Amino acid sequence: MSVAVEPCGARFFDKGRQDLGRAVRLTTRHRSGSTLTVFDVAGAEPALARALVLFDRGRLRIHCEDAARTCYVFRWASGYESGIRLR
């Protein structure tokens, strides 16, 4: 079972802090009993959508536009064998 956090807009940056673009909606789901966090990205700008397709296992920083100004820094991995089709 996973618990979803209230969705928000977010900006994405690579390891060099280059702005990759913005997504209108980022939903974060934390799986119970696991350290895995799942991000559902929707409404991504075209440049961001293209970048994420090619961005497997690269260092990524996400700045959420929520009240807490949450920031995630991690290695991106889609986890999907057919990631290109799913994005």
C-alpha cells in the first residue's frame, strides 16, 4: 500500500543545476514498509518530458512548489522496461 502526498507543481534540475523544466502536477507516493518513493509526473513541459525519457539513473533535483518548499535529490530511475512509451 502507498500513501500519496498532496500534488503540487515542481521544477526539475540535473546534477549541474541546469533547469530541465516544470511539471504542473507532481504526486509523491511513499510505500509502506519501503524506502522507495514513487513520483507521478503530469503536465510536464515538452523539454522536461524529453529530458526525463533520456534521464535514466542520473542525479536529479526536484523543487516542489508546495507550502513547505520540499526538495528531493536522488538518482532517477523509471523502473519501467517500457519507460519511453509510458512517459
